[in-house]
Amino acid sequence: MILPIIAYGDPVLRKRAKNIEPGSLDVKTLSENMYDTMYAASGIGLAAPQVGQSVRMFVVDGEPLNEDEEEEDIDQSLIGFKKVFINPEIIEEAGDDWGFEEGCLSIPGIRGEVFRPEIIVIRYLDTDWNEHEEEYDGMAARIIQHEYDHLEGKLFTDYLPTLRRQLIKKKLSDITKGKTDAEYRMKFPK
């Protein structure tokens, strides 16, 4: 089921999400709905707060980033990179910070360069409640860091320089008011 994506300005996007207790939520159905929603909006990651659930869960699928690439330009970190992360905890960040222009389904039409560490180690549960600890680098690490930030109540715009944030202030205000041309269903703050 495709859910509406929560727009910038809704308080749920600024709350630290709560851990999910086994049996308290149907994580398989929620993850399927989140994938449906993410694909309908042409996204590569979606966190539960973005669909109005203040719980520590996000889904990713980075493979679409490789679809139109030449063989030598395929990002190996994104092959098979379709996962559900429940109660994740980033336990290590390493390597040099590198910049990349990020966007967010909750903030349509705005992009900005964000610098993040190139390597992460993350511990999380899957939808069968099995624990994993894995290392990611490059674009896969960035996608995880972006979605993980949603669970902490952070948005990519928080990393932008002060001047850039001032320049997009009106656009952010317009999104909060429902003035956006997103081509997917959104839910705006009251």
C-alpha cells in the first residue's frame, strides 16, 4: 500500500524515533508498504518517520542508481543493496568525509551538498528479528547515514551551510504549507 510521505515541517520528522519491540508492530507489512511508497516516489531510501511512524526502521534500495550506468561506472556497493533496518545503531564511522548532493522525499525540489564519512559499521535487526553487524562504504554508507538521521530527528538540510539554509528558507516554508509540485502523495502539517 502506498502511504503519503510526511512533508517538511511536521514534528514527527524532528523527534528521535523509538525502538520497536518484537511483536508490537507488523514490521513485514510496514516494510512492504514503505517499499511501495518509496518506489512510487522514485526514492532509494525511506524512514518510518517519513510515513508518520516514529519508530526506528528504514528501508533502502540503492540498485536504481546503477540502472543507467556504463559497466565501469557501476557502484559495487549498491549491487544487491535492498534491505530493511530495524532498531539500527551506527557503531563506527571512518574514512574521509566526502560531499554529495542529497535530496529527500519529505523535502521535494531541494537538494544540497552534504559531507559524510565514507565508511560505517551498523548493527541492526531484519524483519525476522535476526541481528546483523555490517560494514558499508561509499554510496551505500551515505544512504544509510541519511535514513539513520531521520530516526534521530535530523534532516540533510541541517548539514547545509548557514547561507544556503537562509536561501532555501522560503522554499522550506512553502513545502510546509503544501506548496510543492511533488509527483507523489504527501501529507502536510496542520
